[in-house]
Amino acid sequence: MTVQPMRIAIAGAGKVGRFVARDLRSKNHDVTVIEQSKKVVETHAGELEANFVIGDACELHTLDEAVLASCEVMVAATGDDEDNLVISLLAKQEFAVPRVIARVNHPDNQWLFTESWGVDVAVSTPHLLTSLVEEAVSVGDLVRLLSLEQGKVALVEITLAEDSPVVGKSLGDLSLPTDCTLVAIVRGRHVIAPTDETSLYSGDEILALASPEAEPELLTVLTTSL
């Protein structure tokens, strides 16, 4: 599948911003990096095949210079949560950027990174690490891997225990809750696209998209004998 190139702006040329820029450029996206430190730009500009704008991404004239209105994605990746919130708000309200992704540096600030501040997706490394640890050790529990659409839906994972009531059944036999869909089953090293005929086995990792209201019912369906 060919991915259509996009215009993407990244605020912050620190390690995170540079890595994201390099990765996106390898996929042929048009990347503009905004960095207020001229020294940082001079040091790293040669490493990246990206456009650079020197200036404060919290200021409108800098975002104008980066032609933010023509970007499909804005990534606020600075090391300052306050700056990332301001950048996100300006990108959404002043330039109508369709998708705004913001880095959360301090986990206690994650509650602020919502649509009220223009954030479509907030990425908190500590919370992500916690989810991955739980995903690795939890059997029979629901683990939230990733929140989407400002928490309105999440990618969740449930590993089926040996005594799960759905082991040996087909997906078509299950009554899944509203606002929930199974997107994949990980079995060993294989990823299975679920169909009604797919049988479930102990140790299967069920990946689903679900609303917060649907999560308890999904857990009940997959883990509780009726």
C-alpha cells in the first residue's frame, strides 16, 4: 500500500523532534521543523532532509513562516508541556490543521492535552511504557494501550486465560457490546484478521477498539462465565 505524502510541521528539534522528522522523511513526507535555537538548527540541519524555520513556534508569525495552513499534521514535540499546549491550540484554531499530535513530557499534565487545547492525540511516554508492561504480564485483564479521539475510544488488549468462557468458540458466537470492534488477534508470532469463523484459543491476545462505556462489557464477554 502506497502512503500519500503529507505536509507535516514539527515543533522542536530536540532528540524526539529530530527522530520523528527523520522517520517521516524516510517515508517521503514533506517535513518542516520549527526550532527557536539557531545553534541547534546549525548543528543538526545537515542530518535531516527537512525544511527548517528558526523561531518560536508559540508565535503566529513563526507558524506563518512555516506555512502551517498548508500542513495536514502538526507535531508539538518540544520539551515543555506549556509550549506544546500553546502550539497545539494555535495550530488548530488559527491554522485549522486537521491533525494535531502533542508530546506530554510530565505525566501529571496529560489531563490538559484535550480537544479544548486543540490536541487530537496526546503521547505520554511514561503512560505508554506502563501500558506495555501491563500488556506483557496481564492475562485475563483489559489493558488500555492507546487512547484516541481525546479518550472517546481506545485500543485495548485482553489476553485469554485458559478458563476463559470463549476459548474454543468462534467470534460469530460472541455478543460483543455496541461501540466495540475486534481489530486483530495475536497468536504466537502471527497476526490474524478476525472473522466470524475465527476460533479462539487460550493465550490469544485480542486487540479491540472500544469506547470507555463498552470496555467493562467487553471484558465480561471475554472473561466471565455466564
